[in-house]
Amino acid sequence: MLRLLMQDGPRARALRWNLLPLISVLALLIVALPASAQSYPDRPIKIIVTFPPGGSADIVIRALQPAIAAELGQTLVIENRAGAGGNIGIGAVVQSPPDGYTLGVAAAGVLTVNPHLNPSAMNFDPLKDLAPVTLLAQIPFVLVSSPQATLPSLKDVIAAAKAKPGTLSVGHGGNGTAMHLTAALLEQKAGIDLQLVSYRGTAPATTDVLAGHVPLAVLDIPASRQLILDGKLTALGVSAAKRVGFLPDVPSLAELGVTDFESVGWFGLVAPAATPPEIVARLNAAFVKALRDPSAVEKIRTLGAEPSPTSSADFAAFIRSENSKWAAVIAAAGIKGD
């Protein structure tokens, strides 16, 4: 056919004439595809944050807002849509058009924990219905002891737990929270049996460990750092794989001998699953650049969080890994949803 098309006879001219509409359509498609990617974004972008205003995720995304708006040349409209452990906000992202104009800030809970605690409450699959853009920030936790408790080190905690299994209490911020799972992971990795005490948030857990009503607690670093520095709580170990800059003198639990221990809170940016790869790449480049901006980094670190830019592929792999990890911890601990 190609040879015929190149000839100059009546049959060749007729064939070229008949194929002209198809050739025109193909040419338009070839031109339109890159033009669409190059024109993005041409209107404001909405970012749904699955936490109330003033929370860590909300503050982080607002710290990045000026740099992102300048890089993309469009306004970022931040909408706080909390509830159901993040299911409501991310469910709205999943149902949005996959055009890059509705994004979500999702925490570890909705992407890796909720599917194993309350699967019936979710109308989407985080591993299939979202396009990961980048990890944004990570927040490690710290195991602390009450000043009234005679538990000055992790070694003492493990010895006490083994001497009287199931009697040593550890407070945490609520059922299924990252702090709860951190305590459960400690049990499993250290081979001990603790009494995990659930509170309705970090504040009451902090109050009770300060008062000595519970000897131990897993707290987030922003809520406990100053208390530790003032000597009101004893920091036994941080949950990150290595020491953290917010508490440089406190060893990690892994460093203290709890093999392969790592547990951090985190949140990242996601889009609907069918968002074109070129748009995901454009967003990733803008957010990664913003997460390395010195002014944004300083604001994020004042929260006790660490900026954690990644490629979209690395973030997707991280979500899958965390999903498998916490599914195993939840099953082994027998944790049930509320």
C-alpha cells in the first residue's frame, strides 16, 4: 500500500483522497497530546486536605502553597475535608476527574491502615484508585516514660515487661492510630507483652503519662519535645530508623537493639488513578522543588516533621510496602476497627 500511495496514477490519487480524513485526525491527535500536557495547568488546582485546619498536614501544604503556585503559575485552593479517618476526603479525590485539578493530601492511615481496620467503610482501593505524586513529610514518634516510673531505659522496659507480661501499660493516641501501631510493633519486634491503653488523642495520653497514671506512652515529637527537653518526660527511643534532628541525643529503638524497627507518621500527595503520567510528572517536579525550598523546609521542620520528597514511582512503592507491613502488624496484634 505504501508503494501505491507514493505513485502518481489514478488509483494512488483516489487512495490518498480516501485516506485524507483519517490522516487529518491522526495528525490532530499527535499535535493535541503534547499541547495538552504543555498547557497544564490553565486554571486553579484544588487540594483536599483530610484533616482540619491547623493540623500538621494542613500547615505543611500551606507552607508549600506559595512556591507551588509560583512554579505552576496557578492558584492552589486548599479545602479541608476531614472525617472517617481520611476516607471522606480521599474518596472525593478518587471520584474527581483525572485531569490534575483535584488532588489530595493523604496520611498513612487512609492509604495503609484503614483498608485493614475498616474495609467496609471504604468505597475505594488506595492501591488501585489513586496515582501517587510524592511523599510530602514524615513525623517520627518517641517512646517516653513517666517521671514517677522507674524505667529510665528501654532495657528496663523490656525487662519489666518480661517479668510481668501484660501488666506494663503504654498509652497512645487512639485505636488504629500510628502511635497505637507503633506500640504494637514494639511488642512484636521486642518479643514482649504490653498493656496498650487507648486515649482520645495525644493530649490526654500526654497528661496521663506526665501524672504517672501510665508509666509509658508513645507520643508524637511535636507534642512531647519540650517536655523531654525540660526533663518532665524521659525519652527512651525514637521510632524512626535513625536518630532525628529534633531530638539528636535520643537513640532510635533500632539502635537500642529492636531489630528492623521503624515506624513514622507520614502524608503525601495523590491524584485520581487515571491522571495522565505527564501531569503527574509535572506535579511531582513542582512539589519536589518546593519541598527543597529553604523557607518551606524551615516551616515544616518547626512542626517536628521532616520534608520527604520522592519520585512518584518511589512513593507508590513506599505505599505498597507500608500497606503490607501494617496489615501484618494489625493481624498479629488482633487490632479491630472502632
